[in-house]
Amino acid sequence: MCGIFAYKGHQTEAAKLVFDGLKKLEYRGYDSWGVAWKKDQNIQVHKQVGKISEASDEPLLDQGSSIAMSHSRWATHGGVTQENAHPHVSSDGKVTIIHNGIIENYQELKSELGPHNFTSDTDTEVIAELISKHCKEMDFESAVKKSTEELEGRYAFIVMHQDDDKLIAARRGSPLILGVGDGEFFLASDIPAFLQYTQQVNYLDDDQLVVIDTEARFYDLLSDSEIEKRTITIDWTEEEAQKGDYDHFMLKEIMDQKDTVMRAINQNEEEIVKIAEYIKNSSGVFLSGCGTAGKVCMAGKYFFSVISEKHVSFAPSSEFPIYHHFLTPESLLIVISQSGETADVLEAMNVAKEKGAKVLSLVNVQGSSIARQSDFSLLINAGPEKAVASTKAATSQLSLLLLIAYAVAGKLDEGKKLLIETAAMINDMLNPRYLEFIKEVADEIDHAENAYIIGKAANYPMALEAAIKIQEVSYIHAEGFAAGELKHGPIALITEGTPCISLIAEDEVKQDIINNTIELKSRGAHIIGVSAFRHESYDHWIRVPDAGVASPIVNLIPIQLLAYYLSTHRGLNPDMPRNLAKSVTVK
């Protein structure tokens, strides 16, 4: 959830460097921020409440330091105050730490530590005191290792000591990545922080620690043995991680979908066929994800049913452990995660593996925890996605899942042809006139307190996803429904002028959902039809191409735009919705 970034190397303005890098991680947390740097054996700390993107770097200039670390916070333990902002310093002033995650036994540790001058309400400060306590009996490196033995919960932390020039970091359950440059090292919770400096990375796995001095040494904390780590080259570019001429990352990432569907299906066909055969031969296939990825999984159920005639079950990752009774060594769990670090997805995978089941993951981050812990893994190739509300990752996930469904049916070429045509249609659709029209629709309904979206078949999960998008960035109360369920309760919510969006495809359920749309219209709803055809019930028609079974992909994109413009019309920042962070790495 929080963003962490540290540097050690030959550059002499490390405080400014980590401040600038932290700005690129603000999507991970924006309640408060702070920087610590070491100069002349003294550690100095500067921290503030508020967004780092709105802060001045003046206090960090000309500090002459070559070692520093920074943190942007998404509050878990303790309110949003300057005292609770990271970094945290031990009461003796020796140990300074930044931390992402939740230490579940921090109250117990706090009691064991006895009277201390704790200045915050956080669990993080307890780690600093614990390390400081052990430093009185052993060297800094040993003290950090000893402290990890006493911590329960999920964490990624980076720590430095006033009397030692090392940076030490450890991970359990929260992401931590080492970027390796020419005589310099970068530690971060996500790659964009250091992408301008290096594309060479080492991923820390759970219960691993890295000590950075003139080199990086990795340790397995369970065996206390030094280990080798594989260096991975990331193919993202610095330009991809910038918003360029766009006002917000969300709009840029929506427009990126001109290219990302094609990138998603640019896969090794032999690998796709191999995975398809495994799916066909598995006894019990499950799809699982969280939030937007969960809605993609729901659409995947329809893809496998309609295209492959294959029964696939779905459960949100937070609920998946309940279904462990149905897992066997012949089962396959397919998980979807943009970050590749989602805590609930990792737990679902652990449950599956305990039962001997295999795991296939669709992720966007090469070498992420989910990818490394899977038996099979495919990249969706969407590039960096920095807006909290997922857009291009969602349609890339849908595209790859659709391609796999065709492969299971033995129709890989047919699926690839459909998706190539769909990508071309998206490119034509996303033009300035189209954006302007959707902006006008948003302008007419941005006063609404409620909005409802209906869909049927594979567009039912897209109705749920559309509601998530509108909720996330505009704060309008939005709900998605299966169109046929309206008469079973939800239609009671409709009053004169209530915005209702119908997602309609040219498929076997087309007439059914048209009938449901007319029912809404007859109760006074303001109808926004998203379809390849115009209908008399529409107050506004948002035209989409006829993409056949790929309709969930093209139907979702205009809703992403509508949510974006609803947000900006209300004076909100769609990249940083309140109470949310990009990657949910704590439970």
C-alpha cells in the first residue's frame, strides 16, 4: 500500500533523488510523506502531512548525502498526522526505518520493550525500538536479522543506523525490489521509482533480507544463509511511466488501450497451447482475483462457457480459502493481478498449493511475487499503470483470458483474429470527437447522487466493474446489476431522471436486455445505451463497435472515460481517489 524508496551510491544529492522517485510512487499512498538522509554520521529526517506531489523539495536540496530513504504513507495504524508519518526513529536516535505492511504483534512487542518514548501510534516505531535494543548486544546487521524473528505479520522495511553506512531491507508478504545500477543501488516497493536509472532488478522473496554496502548481499532469514539472486531486465521504459501531455494518468492509460490489447495477445503460441491443454485436462478449474481483476475473472467464466464449453468456477480471492474442500492435485487455480503482489491473491494461491493444485497467473509485473510463485505465468504486457483505478490492465486481462478460452476450444487462430480486429476498432473509437461526446454526457449527469448499470452474460461483470470505476473516482453511488434481476428488487431504486447505463452486445441475449432497458425507461430512468446500435429508449447513445464475444472489452472503455470525466467535472483527482491505494498488499 505505502510507497518506499531508498538509495545508496555515488550520487551526492540522495535526499532530492529519493524525494523525486517517491513522487512516482504516490499512487501507493498519499496521506503523508517523509525523507531521511545520512550526512557526516548524522541522520536527518524531514516529513509532512499531505501529498508529496504538492510539496517543495527545498528542505532536501544541497544536503550532500549519498544514502537516503523515503516513504509515502497510506494510513493503517494511527491517523494521518506528522507524528505518524515515516520515517520513524528509535528513542536513542540511532535507528531510522520506513515500513510497508502491518506488524500484527506490535502491541505485544511494545509491552515487552517496556517504557519508551514512543512518539507515534504506528506499529512501525516498534520495529525501530526492537532493532535499537538488539544493537546494544550485537552488530547492526545481526540486530536486524534478530528482530525479524520476532515480527508477526506482513512487512517490507528499509532501515539505516547512525553508526553504520549500510542500508538493510527485509521482506515478508509486501513487495520490495532492488534496482542495480553502475555502482549504485535502489530499493523500492515498485519499479517506476528508479526506472530512469536502471532496468536491472532483483526481487526479494518472503523471509529474505538484503544488506547494501559496496555491494548487495542477500540472505534467507529462515536459514540465515547467504543466497544468490537472479537479475531480471524489465522491459518498461521511463516514457511509459510518465503521463506526458495528459492531465492525469487515468486518461493516459485509457488512451493506451489503442495499443495494449495487441500487446496482451502478443504471446508465445506454444506456451498458450500448453496452458490450454492443462486447463482442458484439469479436474476443477477456478478463477480468482480482487476488485477489477475479480470482475475480469467473472467475465472469464462466460468466455470459457460460451467459447470452450468448459465449466470454470469463480471466487473473489478474499473468499477463496473457504472453498478449499473442492481442491485436489488435479485442480487448477487461475489468478489475475495487475501488481502481482495482491495479498488476498497470494493467500488464495497458498491454499491451492497446500492441496497440491497448480496455479496459472496473469500479471502485469515481470518477476512479481505472484508470477514467481505460480506454476505457469503470462504477462499481460500493459506497461506501467499508475492511476489507482485500473483501466488498460483490465482490458488486457480480458483480452488474454479470451485468447486462452479460444485456445482451450482449439480455435487459437480464430481468437487471435477477433482480438486483432477488436484492437483496430478500439484505435478508431478513441478519437477526439468520441472523448468530447462522452465528456458532454458526463456533464449532463454529474449532478446525480446515484447511477445504475445493467448488463447480461459477459457484460454483467462489466456492469459491476463500471460501477467500481464510477464509485472510485467520482464518489457517485453506483451499482451494477444483472439486467434480469431488476424486477427482483433493484428497480425500486429508479426515480425520474436516475442515470442508468445499459451495456448491450450483439449476442443471443440482446433482446432480453433491450426489454430490461425499456422497463427502466418506463420508470423515468435517464438511459445511456452503450451498444453498436441506436435504440429509441436511449437518451444518450455511446456507440461502440460490434466486437462479438469481445464486447466486454469495447463496452468497458467508454465507461472508463465517463468515470474519468465525472471525476474531473466534480473537481476531483481521478488518479488518487480518497481512501484507496493502487496495490492492496495488506489484508
